[in-house]
Amino acid sequence: MHATTLGVKLDQETRDRLKKLGDAKDRATHWLIKAAIIEYLNKEERAEREKREDAERWERYQLGGHFVDNKDAMNWLDALARGERTPCPR
């Protein structure tokens, strides 16, 4: 993997906060910034995947009309809460 430098302009307050947190965690501000960016990307990529999956499910429902009845879903969730492992309703 090839790494390159990317400049980010931050106001003094944000820079001070990064420095303070870095000192408290015994980490460089570079490490904090990189960790924050990676965490943000993971969260946003997961949200985009979920949106895409939701759109695909909605399209399948519109084409076929298949759905899981709320009663069946709630019974399944209640069983999971009791520690029972039953197949997901289809």
C-alpha cells in the first residue's frame, strides 16, 4: 500500500483539542486524525451498503409482493430474546 500526505486545514481550537487528546492517549495527532477518518469511512460505507440493500429489498417487494408478517417477525424476535435460535421467518 502506498501512502501519500494529505493536507487538512483545521482551526486552532480543533488543533488544540487534537493535541490535548493525543497527549492523554499517548498518541500523535496524525494517528488520531487517521483513526477518525477510517472510523468515519467505515460508518458511512456501512450506511451506504444498508441503503442499497434497503432499495434492493423494496424493489423485490414491489416486484413480488412478498413480505414477512409483523406477527411472525415479532414472534421470532421474542424467541431470540429468550435465547431460542429459530430460523428467520421468510
